[in-house]
Amino acid sequence: MIIRIEESSYIRHTCFTCGMNERPGDPETYAYEGDEKLGWICFSCQELPAQALREKLLEKADYYRDYVATLESLANGPIQVPTAKQLDAMRTQRFVNEVDAALEAADLPF
């Protein structure tokens, strides 16, 4: 993995190594594997030595292994979903609630 410096896009990013969300300044750093851009690197992670970045990546890999196991377990088990009738009833009730709230906020004289 190579970390390269690039011009800032000033768009909020999630750090590839630690997961922190930030709006980067200028310049930005990104992790690459060959020509593939893997992700943005936050200011805190930019200052870490290679071994500390390696440890963060291993921690993240452990987290995602657990996450994948959970997803596979859920996918292999029963999945219950609401019926179309239940969804329509929920949407209708939400619309009624929004209209009621808007009318109350408008403080109309009737």
C-alpha cells in the first residue's frame, strides 16, 4: 500500500484506516494499491508510522470479519418482511402525522 498526496476536494470523507469522518483540508492523502485508490487517510492516521497503520488495518479487518459472519448468519436464517398492506398503512399514517404537524405549526385561525 502506498499513501499519496493529492489536491483537496473539500468533500467530507471517511478515513480508510480508522473510519473517522472529516472534511479534509489541503492537501489530502489517499491510500493506493497499485493504481487502485483504496480510500482517504485522515490527519491523525497520516501522522502514524507504518506499523501503527498496519495495526489499525488489522483491527478493521477483524471488525469486518465479524460483520460478514453476522450478515451471513442473518442471510441464512429466516427473514420476515412487512406485507404491502402493512407498508401502505404505515406510509399513510406517517403522511397523516406530517400533515397534522404542519397544520399545527401553521397556527391557522380555524
